[in-house]
Amino acid sequence: MIKLLLLIVCLYVGAVFYLYFTQDSKIFNFSIVKKQKPQVLTICGDCKEIKLESEEVLLDGVYKESNSSKLIIYFGGNSDDATDFIQYCKDLNGFDIVAFNYRGNALSSGTPTQKDIFKDALKIYDVYAKEKEVYVIGRSLGSGVAVYLSHKRKLKKLLLITPYDSIEAVAKEKYPYFPISLLIKHKFNSLYFIKDIKIPITVFMVDKDITVSNKRTSNLISHIKNLSNVVIFKDTTHIDILDTPQFSEELKKWAKQ
């Protein structure tokens, strides 16, 4: 019996160490993103590749220029090339759009951390938002970045796609028997920042989302002071939401509101 208990303890401790040392690759799942020039450049005639120096790293992104006084800043999910988002905006007129990949993703250099990604978001705003009305969109992991930026800078409105209340809470659901609060380094606590945001906020969520549970999204929604709209997408998934015809239509509605 003692040997069995020791084995169980060793396996549990090993699992704890495994979660701690692999959390970066789980939260920042960039290994599946190809390190290549943004593919959206091949289909977007008014797009250009841009580079932004943020401290010691060089961020790679795309700028869609419409000579507009309105700017959309987009923050992507944890396993996609953020610049691809611009292809879903081809019918969205009257906006400049900028999207950068996080540190360590695609052609952006550096190593991602919550602290540095937040600093980069502020730098992107400060460089590109001059004298423009700024609209921010954040998807999945990027929803936490978008909420943080909205807390720190002046924006016109905010769109959150499949957002969470915190990465810590998401991890606790997935690993309920582990001391997540002690292990997690990048908490992305949107619940903390969103309580002070006064601009209109729209949420796009997926019915029966298995990546970020509806419980996590609903908890965030319940703390939004100026909730403009909640759109629930059916017959799609957390990963595929951008590819639904409904997404393009709802995005245009949001932009015109």
C-alpha cells in the first residue's frame, strides 16, 4: 500500500512539474504557425508588411491602408497568424486595419510573456493610433490583450471574439486537480481590467465552445458595464468562427453601429 501511495505521489508531482514547464507552449501555441511572409499580402492590394521595434524585439505585421480616420487594431488567437484576419475584412470599408503577430509567433522575434505582450500592445497603439478613432478586436487569447489595451488607452469600441474571464480560470477547468493558481505565470486576467472599461463592448461567442467554455465567457460578460451586444454563433467552433458567413455579416454590423 505504501509503495502504491508513493507511486501516486510521484506521478502527481511529475504531472505538476510537467504542467509548469509546458505552460508556455500551451498558452502560446505558436509552433504550428509557419514562419513566412504574411499570406494576406497576396490577396490584399492595399496591404503592406510592417515592422515595429518594441524594446529588443521586432514585431512583424500587416497594415491595410484606406486613408481613414478610423483604425482597427486586431489581436489574434494563440495558434494563428494574426495578419490572416485582414482577409476577413475585405468587405469592411472605411477603416485602416493593423495586425501584428505576438513575440515569437510567425516572423516576430523574441519570446512571449504576458507582460511583454501587454507592453507591445501599448506600443502598437501609441505608434498607429495618432489622431484616429480606434476600434479594437481581440480573439481568444487576444481578447485578454484587447481588454488590457482598452483599460489603458482611449478607444471608440471593443469587440471580443470567444473571450475568457482569465486564462487562469480556463486552466482550472481543464486541470481541476492541480494547484493552477500557484503554477500559472501568464494569467491574462480580463475580469480584473474589464470592470473599469466604459466604452461599448460587443461579444461574439460560440454555442457549446469546448476550447473556452461558455461559463468562462458568460462570467466575463456579467462584469461588462457597457455591453452593446452578444452574438452567439451556432454550427461552428472556437477555431472556425471566422470562416462562417455569419461572421463577416456580424463584423460589418459591429463596425457600422
